[in-house]
Amino acid sequence: MAIKDLPREECYLPGSAACPGCPATMALRIVYKALGKNTIMTVPACCTAVIESLHPHTSFDIPTMNIAFEAAAAAASGIEAGLRMQGKGDTTVVAWAGDGGTYDIGIQALSGALERNTNFIYICYNNEIYSNTGIQRSGATPYAAWTTTTVGGKTEFRKEMGEIVMAHHIPYAAQACVSYPEDLFKKLQKAKSIKGPKYIEIMAPCPPGWRFGMDRTVEMGTMAVETGAWALYEYENDKVTFNGKSKLILEKKIERKPIEDWIKYQGRFSHLFKPKKDVKRLKEIEEHTDQVWERYRKCYL
Amino acid sequence: MSEVMIDTGNYIAAKAAVMCKPDVVAAYPITPQTTLVEGIANYVKSGEFKGEYICVESEHSAMSACIGASATGIRSFTGTSSHGLLLMHEMLHWAALARLPIVMCNINRVIGPGWNIWADENDGISQRDTGWLQFYCSSNQEIFDTVIQSFKLAEHEKVCLPVMINYNAFILSHTSMPVYLPTQKEVDQWLPKRKPKWKLDPENPVTFGNILLPPAYERIRKDMQNSQEYAKKLIVDIAKDWKKRFGRYHGGLLEQYKCEGAEFILLSMGAIGAESKVAIDNMRKEGIKIGLARVRTFRPFPSEEILKLSKKADLIVIDRNISIGNEGAVFNEVKGALYNKSDAKAYGFIAGLGGKDVPYGDIEKMCKKAVNGKAKHLEWFGLEGV
């Protein structure tokens, strides 16, 4: 599958209110292409609630219902049941939420929907911050990153949402990244073909949130994978399979690049480089990343 | 030929809900609502309920799931109580603003701390401004009839708002009474399938609830207000139609009892409203010219009817709730209805908080205090240890 082979049809329409270089819109285009028009999406409070643009206009050509911040997965359970009761069980139901709405405020509803086996796809586009409210810390924010609520840098490491989801033993989960659209497309198509709850998380580097140039979104995503800050994998039938560069890192066929090579381009980490290099915290980040990958190898290799 | 079912308020509500054939019920258990959802679960097992019962992980998700389900154009129902209702608060606003005709029973229960599961109406009252229509019932028959009537009301094209049916914890929820049931065929004929004004439909890809600028937002608020105003007439029409069809009537926005020639009108809600009838009978026997106007709908509030009653009588209000920092919620609303338009005196009593029993004897004492000109503007009746 190459980019040129993706469906031509666009359900993401021109004229949205997204920032230039927005990863959420890049991902949404692929989501719509993979899932097709027989899809209903519910969106909690997140950047997408703005991106979809102002009433009475919309930039989405599939039915979309906005819902409260913590409620996306529960609303999806209701939509799915409502459609099924009308014999429309073939419509794909999607909850599309940010990392704040997934890792933090929405985790209860998500866990509930996964446990009660709702037939839907939950997609988290993870830009590692509350971006819609203007760059605040979330459970997905990496250690040492500046946000407006972690002014000196976050003092905790992020949680592993993917593994929390896997603990529900659902039929399918995956981690993807906007920089690898073919991989994302394939994972979405697979999710669509499977009945039951599915979870896909998409790494989504945010130019204004991370403080990098709007022309570098794809590069920031690629580097997140190459440095091991983010892993591409699929979870199916209780088995985790890493793919792409992440597979090579897992199998030690390539070395992951230093995280430093990635974060030095991001203003959110600038305090680690000037006025003077923060050797201690940079070392902690690299060591922690190594520990994460050692654990991955122990669990998933 | 109507059937009689002798059961508790909760099981009666479950029966009524199932007879309305909702496609989706999403609920979370809480005392004293629990037997209502157990009742629904029993109907799932027996096959009498053919919809989907989503056992959610919280009341917030219960209302969110009802919203999602209702947004696909189908009928949805839920029930809760006290803290569960409070947890739903955000989504109660959401359901009303999204104009989704969800019907819910709320079993009025004390809010903690300290933990207490008895009757108190502060839970329902605190949802006053959510846009939901609110009924307060005084018998199991009224619960049954009101649940079915509420779907018709909520789904009416000029209303399109959710409805909350309140009834007191244990006094009704766990007390068995005989209730006349219509047949399923009769309910089906009286309550047609919902015709949604909007729905999530891939054939018509519309975005709902996106960013709304102030003028448009103000318009949707006004539209909700218009719908509640319209509901004032519709509630009465539906109640009359129900009476014509099934012979039972519990009042419109108010239930008036012995109000003819009354110089005093007692206003109360819920179970105290039922108990008040005994008190009125007793006081009438003693020659006191007093009647009862039992408030059935807290939203929309029956301001016009109350104003009309105040032209001939002074008003006595008993509230099983307190808006801390001011007064009882119904008392406050009643005075608002009279403002600048009536010379009637109004006396407010707070009684029965925390589930304290309010027997007819106490109701008589409160009324007589007002009748004898000895009541203050606002009193806490039977307050101990203060």
C-alpha cells in the first residue's frame, strides 16, 4: 500500500479551523479514507471540536456529534446500541478524542466501554498535552516537557495508555503515528473489520504545543518513532506485534536514536539546553527510555 | 380490560418504561433506585423488554449513553437518585440543549455527607436549570401514568426536551400499591413511535453541537424556554387525553383538591402532597376553608395557576428541600409567581429534610399556624436540637 493507492474520496473538507501543520487533521483524512462514509463519529472537548469549524458550517462530511469531555466512549456505547436496535449495525462508530480526553478525564468511560464490549473504534490522537485549552500537562505529557502548568518541566513520566487498554483484553489495539499514513490506514482498516471494542492511538506532534515549526510535523513524528519515544505496534488476540522501525528497535536490529536528537528541535524542552545543558535530566530521559524498551522486550518479544 | 399490578414504585416505573418500548436503557444502580434497574433487568431476562440494557460504569456514562442512543433517533430511558443525579448534572444540561427526549425517573433521596438514603427533594431541585421538565409524583399509579405520558410529552415536536419523573425514596419507591395497567396494545396506540427532529445518519452527514456564536446560542436558549412554555399547555392536554382514554387523572401542572371556596391554599409536592389530602380533609371537617394545590411540575413551573389561586386565598408552602442561603425552592418560585400581581400572603415551611416523616398531623399544625396568623414568613417545622 502506497500513499497513491489510498482512496481519493475526502470526508475532511477544506476550510477547517485547524492550525497550519496540525497533525489531527492529517490523521483525520486517513481515518475517513480508511473507514468510509458509513461512519458516525462522536467528539469530546478537544482541538477537533474547534477544527470542525463554526456552526452552521462543518469541515466533516460524516455525521458528527460533539459530546462532553469525559463522555466520548459512553456516548459511543449509546450510539452503537441505538443503531443496532434499528438494524444499522454495519455503521462504524468512532470516538475520536485527544490524550486529555483519553488518558485523564475520559479514562473511566473508555474502560467501561471496553469492558462491556461496545462494538466501536476508539481513536486517541495524542499530542501529549491539553492543546485546545492552550498547552497544559496531561497524563501523556513526557517527563521534563514544559507546559503552562509544568513551567519548569513535568516532573513525572507519562503513563502507558496502550498497555492499560491491553489489560482489557479487547480484540484489537494499535499504536500509530501521523508520519506513517499507510501504516495508520492499514491499522484502521483492520480495526474496522473486527467486531468488538478497538483502540488506536496516533502520535500527533503539535507545532504550537511543542514549539516547533509548522513544516516539521511529519519529521517530529518520524523522530518520535526512531528515538523510541513512541512505538508502533498492534495488539491482537493477546499478542503484541511491533512494526516498522519500532520492530527493528525491539529486536535490536537497529539502535534507537538518542531522545535528545528529537527534543532539541522542540521549544517545550528548550530549558534542558539553555542557558546551560541540563545533563542530569537528559540522562534521566535516555535511561528511562531504555528501561521502557527493556520492559517491552521482556513482555512482547 | 385493565389489569391490576400490586408492586412498589420502582417496579411499577420499570413496568411503565418497558411498556413504552424504549430501544435503549442505560443505567447505573444507586439506592433507592436499584430495584427500578433490577426490574428492567428482569424484563430483559423474561424477554418482555426487547431493547438494549447498557450496564454502564457510572451515572455520568448512563446519561452520556442515553444521549448517544437518543441521537440515533430512538427512544431511551434511565433512572437514578441523589448522588447519581448530581454526577449526571453536566450531561443533563447536554441532553436538554441537544433537544433529546430522554425520559428518566429520579427517586428523590438525601445528598451526603452524612450518608442517608431517605426521602428529600434537594437532588431534583438542584437540577432546576438544566432544561429538563420535572414531575413530582405522589402515588405509584401516578408514577406509572406519568412515565408513559412523559414520552409523549418529551417527543412532541414542539417540546423535544427530556423529562424527569421524581418520586420520594422508599415512601413510594419501595411501597407496594395497586396500579391499573392498560394493555400493551393500548399503550402502543396511545404512544406512537418517536419521530426525531434530528438524528445521526450517514445518509445525512451533519455535525451537531459544534461552536456556536452568542446570537445563535441565545436563540437556542429562547427556543428551549418557548418549548417549556408550550409544555404547560401540552401537559394539561395530555393529562386530559389520558383521562379520556384510561379514566385516570392526577392533575395538570397542579392537582387541585378542595380548592373551591378556600381562603387558604396549601402547596406541596411528592409524598407530602399525598399526605396533605388527609390533612385537608381533617381541617375541612373542622370548618377551616383550606384546599390543596399539589405541585406536579416543578419545571415548567405553574406560575399562572398559582397566581390565579392567590386571587382568592393566602398560600402556605411546604418544601422538602432548602435552597441554602435563601428558602425552600417551591416557596421561592411561588413568591416569584405572585410578585407585583397579587396581594396574597405566602408562608413557607421547611419540613421532612433528611427523610424525616411528615405525617398529616404535622401538616395540619403547619397550616393552622398560618391560618391563625401565627406563622412567620419562613419556618423550619419540628426542628430539633437547634
